[in-house]
Amino acid sequence: MLVSVPYLAIANVCTILIDRGAPEWLHLVVLWGIWNAFKFILNGPISLFRLVQAVRREQMMAQVVRPTGRVRVSTNSRC
């Protein structure tokens, strides 16, 4: 989500330049920066949610595969 900060900074700089008389095509750069910033901002929580789902799924699969009748064997190691 922090990757969105440079995109917003680019959009901000371009709007300042447009206000000071820069070419009008910089509006496209502003839209591009805002669009990419929103994509990264929204992708952060979605990725976190999907990561939690994947970890839960892996834990469930590990419980299914894990044998239930395991007996611990003591070792006599005297060195």
C-alpha cells in the first residue's frame, strides 16, 4: 500500500504544474497516478484477506494429513 504514495506525489506535482501553466496533457498523468494509487491502496487489504485464507487452508490440510496415533519414543542417549 505504501507504493501508492509516489503515485499520489506524481499526481500532486502534475496538478501544481498544470496550475502554473504547464501543458494540458499532464491531466492524463494525473489520472494515471491516481488510478495506480487507488489500485495499490485497494490491493493491500484484499491481499491480506487472501493470505489469511491461504494460511487457514494450509493449516486445515496439515491437520488432515497429520497422523493421529503418534507415540513419542524416548531415547537413551548417554554420551
